[in-house]
Amino acid sequence: MCLVSFVLPAYKAPYLSQAIASIIEQSYTNWELIIVDDASPEDLRSIVNSFDDPRIRYYRNTENIGGKNLVQQWNLSIGYASGDYIVLAADDDTYHPDFLETCVKLAQSYPQVDLIRAQVGIINEENNLVGIDGLIPEYCSKHAFLYYWLRATILTCIGNYMFKSIAIKEKKFVYFPSAFCSDAATSILLSANGMVNTKEMLFNFRISTIHLSSSKTQLDNKLKANTLFYQWLLDLNYEVPKDAIEHFFYRGNNRSYIYGKCLYDYYNQVIKYLPWSKFYAIRYCKLLSKKDKVVMLFRFCFDSLFKNNGL
């Protein structure tokens, strides 16, 4: 039986107990849980100590790292892991009891891949399901995986992936400001040898008011990260595949489509949430032309007009 390391960089207390409990309740038992307290002002140690399980190890940083560089905290935390595979857990997300057993079986069936992905359900603060993942094939090449990601067929997070330890420790989590887009870039990077996907939703991603992505103070970082990420995508330079189906995916991932996805994300995920005083922040997006920025401005004005008039 291979050993799987759940690595949980922790800072927030409200849902930590639920996160730990969902790992302890795994039907696959050969795992370790490494909790790295990122110098939290909350008493996380007491929550961890309430679970009597020898497979749990607790570490505490002498200073807060994630507040300055969250991806650095991720990369430092996986250094404690000794498993054959690594799952980067969070202090507010939860796992289905069969998450690990299903992912390990897939890893054994596809030993060449470095990335196993569980389908995702989105839950709110009351643990109610508010969103679901799309279906993709069990096995995807790197071209197919990028194709499905660009078309928003799948939900993007980090905790639903099981990484081959040797691969993630070598390549590391990809850095972008506040870790925005780091989950997508890292999974795309680790799909070089293909990836496999579970048929069931075995991971719950929580949306809450205390989640980093919900903070409006992070909009500038999100804008910078989006620019860096889409430039990163444009620089991938995958080789041209000979197989007809793979070539279809490859052609679908062309520069024009990536550029269009960038423009769409800027408006729908970032720009429409910016107050007027911060609209200047689109200057960070060097991928967009002056014409694109003018179009965004008019769309922003148009939507604001309708919103303010209750239309």
C-alpha cells in the first residue's frame, strides 16, 4: 500500500475540525496528516490535539509565511511529507470518505501519470451544495486537460488533486500573487504525463466570507496574477501531436482562444467587482490592447448603469 501525505497549511480555525475529521474518516488508511500552523493568532494546536490519531503531525511556523507568499508556504509545507503521493489540503475544505481509496486505485491503474483529480462539489458555510463539477474522461492527455480547463468544464482548486510526490517536490507549486491561478498552473504543469479523474464528486470546496478569494482587498493581486498566468499559458509551447484527436485538442488550445479566455476572465472574475476608484488597475494587464480596455470600460459602465437602476 502506498503512503499518501495530506499536507494541510493551516491559519483559520472555524472549519479546521471538519477538515481534519474528513481526512480521519478516509476508508483508505495508509496516510499521514501533516498540519503546518502558519503562526496563526488562533489556537489551532488545541483543535489538532482534540484528535487522538498517531498519523497526525503538527508543526508551527515561527512567523507567518502565507500572508506574504502563500505559494512559498505550500512548497515549504510539502517538505515535511514522506508519502508516495501528496494532497495539499486546506483548513476549510472537506473530503468524501472514499476520496483517497478511489484516487489510489486510479494511480495504480495509471502509474505513468503524476496527477490524479477528484471531481468537485462547491459547498457554502452551512455545508450545503451550491455548485458541481463538469464531467471529463477518466484519462486526459495534457492537451485534453488544458482544453477542458480553458472551456471552464472543470472547477479550479488545489485540494482535489493527488500529486505524485517526486514530481511535485521537483517542479513545485507555481507562484503567482496570493496564489491566484497557482492551482490551475500547477495542475496543468503536472499533467505533462497525462492525468486521471474520478467519476464521483469526492471533494468539497468551501465558499465563505473568510476565504481569501472572497476578499475584495485581493483584487489587485488577482489582476496581476491573471496577467502572469495567461502569459504563462501562452509560453507553454507544447509540441504538435501527430494523433488526430490530440491534434484537435491542441488546435483548440491556440493562442487566440487563450487570449479570449483571458479577456473573458478579466471582465467576469475581476473587472466587474472593481469600484470606480480602482478601475485603473486594468493597467496591469499587458496582454490586453487599448481597444480591449476601452471595451471593458464601456461594459463596466453599462452594467453599472443597469445595476444601479435595478434592471
